[in-house]
Amino acid sequence: GETHFWRRKMRTFHGILDLNKDGVISFDDFKLLAERFVNLGNLSEQQIKEFHKLVTDLWEKQWGEISPYNLVTVEKYLENMHHVLNDKRLVRKAHSFLPYLFKAVDKDKSGEITVEEFKLFFDVLGLKEQDAILAFRAIDSNGDGKISQKEFVKHGRDFFLTEDEDRISKYFWGPLVDH
């Protein structure tokens, strides 16, 4: 978590989580983003319950109290993610939401997502379709037009953990912010 590149990636993800673009992440931002995935209608009732619990637990473990006054600035986010990056126990738990995002966009429940489903993923995140296509092409390294849940989770998680600028996971959450 010491490189400028890693910090850019974390700022990028903070910007995605900051739904109302007020410069801070609130639990409401967090919850609203989760609801966008749930509202796609592809998760079972049990998965929805698990996902809601996971989102709440993740917030409380990472940021503390659920309160309208508990706001996460970019610097606070960077500091926290640096701590997560350097604690093996936290690393394992921090990205446990990724399988739910995959299942939410896997409309046909095939266990693989196509470029169309990946565009849906980017749409829910508020990102551009063209960026989804470019990211999908990079992540679909064997060029078969599909990304498995294992690949999706691996690249989504790798985005947070690697400082290697050559890793394709840098495209997973869209274009990186400039600063």
C-alpha cells in the first residue's frame, strides 16, 4: 500500500462507493449500492439476506458505528485499506462481497458472465459501458467471451491487493482516477 499506483486504485474505488459524490462514503452509500445489485432480481431470498448481513457486518468491522455522522473520507479509506492489506486475516474477509456481485449480474445463472452481464455490473456501479467492454476484454484472458465466478472474484480481489501495474486486475473497477 505504499505505491502511488495502489493509492490511485483505492481512490478509484472510494469514488465508486461515494454514490452521491459528496467526497465521503456513508453507510447509506454502501447500502444503496448493495440494493442496486439486489434489485437486479437475480439473488435468491437467502442470498439477499446473507448479502445484507455481510454488507452491514463489513461496514461495522471496517468503519464502526452505523450512523449518519460516520463518514469515510478518501484519506480514512486509504488508511483503512492499507491496514487491511497488511493483515492476512482481514485480507481474507474484506472482499467477501464479490461472489454476491457476480451472482447478481449472472442473469442466466450459468456460473459465467458475458460481456453483456459485465456491462450490467458497470452500469450498477455508475460506470460507462465502453469501459466495461475494455475491462471485460482484459479480464477474459483466454478470449472465450466468458468470465467465471472464480476469475471475477480473483481479479476483483487482486485489484485491492496488488501494487503491480502490469496486472489486468487494475481494469476490474473501471478506469483509474488521475490523482
